[in-house]
Amino acid sequence: MTTAPRIEICDSCATPHFPPRLLCRRCRSSSWRSEPAPSGLLEEVTVLRYRIGAVDAEAPVTIATVVTDAGPRMLVRLTGPAEPGDVVALTDTTTGIAAQRATRPLPDGD
Amino acid sequence: MVRVRAHTTIFNDDHQEGSGLSTGLRAVAPALWDAAGVGPADLDVLSIYDDYPAMVLVQLEDLGYIKEGEVARFVKERLSTRRLPINTSGGQLCAGQAGAAAGMHGPVEVVRQLRGRADDRQVPGAALGLAAGYGSFIYRHASCSGALVLEAT
């Protein structure tokens, strides 16, 4: 079972935030509800070909920017082939948010 | 003596939703030049925060030194020829990014220039200088921009 990353929605004005904030960027409220962000649109892709200090420093890692369906952008690790413009499914993992091209109807969230 | 002629700062103006290829300086530069009573062409020496070379060009564009789409020409005509005295100390790209002290690297060099104490790198007659900074990485790119226009009195 996978868990979608979550975004915070302002209780007062419904502005979505990611990462979480202390205060709403629009109305300064500090009361939130949390919603899953199970998918988004792949915007940009960058391949990291060398990572200083990593055990497998020369193993390429692909990171990407995803515009979530709820609005906020997330930095993610791509775990399979995907290109800008693709719809991707998002998973919260212990090492950050992972994304892969959506191949089946997306779950509602958690 | 050196006097602060104008200063500005702005925090997280795009809420991390931008491309990262412009800074908050873009929004506050017009007010900065207005308050200083001078424009980009009037300054004798600049310190631009150089955590990465590309970010120097981004800030110069935001401050009005580079016209849209003319970065290559600017580098060729004004940087490689040294016609624009910028980061005359060598900047952080030479000195290293000294933690919390890094933000003062640029202002210190501009003050030295305006006091006429920049040794063999002295810009002759330097009377007006600018120090710009960019940092405080939040999520996708840095969030905080600031700039100082300084003058010798």
C-alpha cells in the first residue's frame, strides 16, 4: 500500500500550501486541514549524474518538478521513464516523494 | 566615510512557485533605484552574491544591468572585458562561501572600494557602489533578496 504526499489547505481561505507553513501566505491564518496529493503534471526533469558524498555517487538520479493537481509544486524523485507533460502518481517514501508515470486510474489518496 | 544611500529587501516573494531564474530583486529594484536617485549605469563598483556564477547574471538582470535575452552579449562585452567592475575582491568564487559571514563579503568589498582602500584592485574614483545578496534556500530555490546602494561622502 502506498501513501500519497499531503498538502495543507488553509481553513479560512482554502489556499493550498506545500511545504507546510506557520501562517497562510494569503490570509495569515494558522489553521489547516490536510489533503492527499496523489498526482500531478510533470513539469521539469533533471538528471543528477554525480552526488558528492553518496555511497553510489555515480549512480544517476532523476529529479523532477511536479505541479500537483491541487496547485503547489513538489520536488520529486522519478522512479521510471517519464517526460514533461506526463501525468505522474506521487508516493511519500522515507527518502522523499517519488513519482512515476500514471498507468492506471489514480487512487483517491489514502 | 561611506553612507547608505538606499537599501531594500524582500522575502519569499514568489512562494517558491517561480522558475528560480529570477529573484525578488526584480520586484524591488525600481523602488531601490528610485530611493537612491541613481540608475544602474551610475554605479562605479558592484558586489553581487556569487554562490553560483549563474546567480550573478540572474541578479544583474533583475537589477536592470542586462536586457531581456542579452545575457551572452553582456558577458562578452562587459564582464569578459572587465568594463564593469564587479566582485573586485574575487568574490566568494575565490574566497569560499563563509557560512553566515558570506553575506557580508560583498558589502565589505564595496566599502573598501569607496574608502579608496582596495589596494591594487582599487577602482579609480569609486564613489557609488552596490552590494546585492540572494539566499535562504527554503524549498525549490532561495527566498531572500537584498541590495544596498552605498556612496562615499
